[in-house]
Amino acid sequence: MIIAERKPLDEIKTLVDDAQKVLVVGCGTCVTVCFAGGSREAQITAASLRMSTKLDGNGKNVGDVTVQRQCEWEYLDEIKDQVEDADMVLSLGCGIGVQAIAEHFPESWVVPGLNTTFLGIPSEQGVWEERCAACGDCILGLTGGICPIARCSKSLLNGPCGGSEAGHCEIDPDVPCAWQLIYDRLSSKDKLHVILDLQPPKNWSTSRDGGPRKIVREDLRLKAEEA
Amino acid sequence: METNQFVPDIIAFCCHYCAYAAADLAGSMRLAYPAAVKVVEIPCSGKLDPLYVLRAFEDGADGVMVAG
């Protein structure tokens, strides 16, 4: 899922400083699950903004609403009236949600309430870890299901560097060395031969090196008369 | 007692199974507690959401007590 963290209240207050009527928009998908921008966080952020700005002597009218997914037009249609009625939208969606609102409601002004951080998993209650870099050319089949792009600090593709010490990365002793994990995993499955095979250079054009990415599925597109 | 003394409004979120039952018992025993304490029964103190606390303050409470 997409992992995000809410911005500090002071930063949010600066972002909404120009507006008198603010609509906090939560998102019911990834950022709900990582406790950053769901319905509960939207309500808490709205209440915090109302109280904080009131204490500052400039009490703002702050409401909140949460949609199932900010990144789909259909769900954004549901809040059209509320968005148009507000001076500003504070999106508690990921960066995609913020941009979707800006794109879907060109007359409105939208600011981000979260810092979108990475694609990852809740490894335990209250802990989230990065797992995928969305490089567009997945090599997990070669690395025992452990991604060296996302989990090696240097995104190395040819084994651990000299900074791997006792299974940990030189950047932080709490960070496991991805290549140690890969080696251990392949070794335990008796599949070390997989990383002995020569691999061609990775195709980075599918990653950010190729510019903004886009997928078009002609089989799924609607014909002009259906759209 | 001075009449202009500040008396804080306190919202007391009380667990149904212990603190609320205790407050109920206190009432049955005619034990008085300050009128500025308003008891709100919740199913369990674990049910308390930060939002309830924020809403209490937003609606004018001076303090919030959680008992459970």
C-alpha cells in the first residue's frame, strides 16, 4: 500500500492560512490503513485546525469528508458541492489524491496534509517498511521475493557492498542488508544457482528514467460512444 | 468559598463496567461529586477515541478525565 504521514499541524496551518473555509478530505484506502488520512484522521485534523485557529484569534470554518478513494473520478464526484463551497481543500490523500482533486476540480485550490512516503507494508502494529520502488521491471523472481531496489540502500543488483556487516547495512545497524536477506532466502530454498546466472543490465527506462509513466489498455478503454 | 473562583468543566469518560458502575454506586450512596464533572458512559475505556477528547475540548470542556 501507499504509506504516508500527516504533516505537522503548524505546517498545515501555514498551508491553509489564506482560506477561511477549509474542507479536509480524507481517503478511505491506503492512508486509512496506515492511520494517516482516513475518516478518523480527517475529523481529528479538522477539529485540531478549528481549535488551533480559534486560539490564534482567527477561527476558521473547517469541515471534513472522506471518500472511498481520492484517486478515482467517480468518488470525487460525490464531494463536488462541498469542494466548490470551500475556499480551500486540505487533502489527506497521498500525492495522487491531492493531484486528482486539483485535476478534477480545476476551480478549487488544494493543498496536501500528508507527506507521501513510500510503498510498503505494516510489518507489525505501528511499524511500516518500504518494500517496492515501482521500478516497472520486477526482478523479485530472481531475488527470492526480496527487492534489492527498494530494500538495498544503494539499490545494488549484484550482491552486497562492502558496507554489509553481520547481515546489516552500514547506514543503520537496524536496517537488514537486502542482499544478505536474498542470499539467506535463496540458500534456504536451495536456489542459489538463480543468482549465479548472468543477467543483462536492468531496464531502467520503465522506472523514472523514462519520464512520467503511463499504461494504456486498449481492451479496457471505452469507445467514444460509451464514454 | 469565593464566588468568582474558576471551576473547570470536566468531562469524565467512564467505562461501563467499572468507573461508570462506581459513579452509579456513588449516586446510590448519595455521595456528592462536583456538578462541573459531567460523566459520559462509554462501553470500555479502550473505546475512547482521540476525537472524543478533541470534541470535548472544542465544545468548551476545560479538562477531560478518562476512568476505566
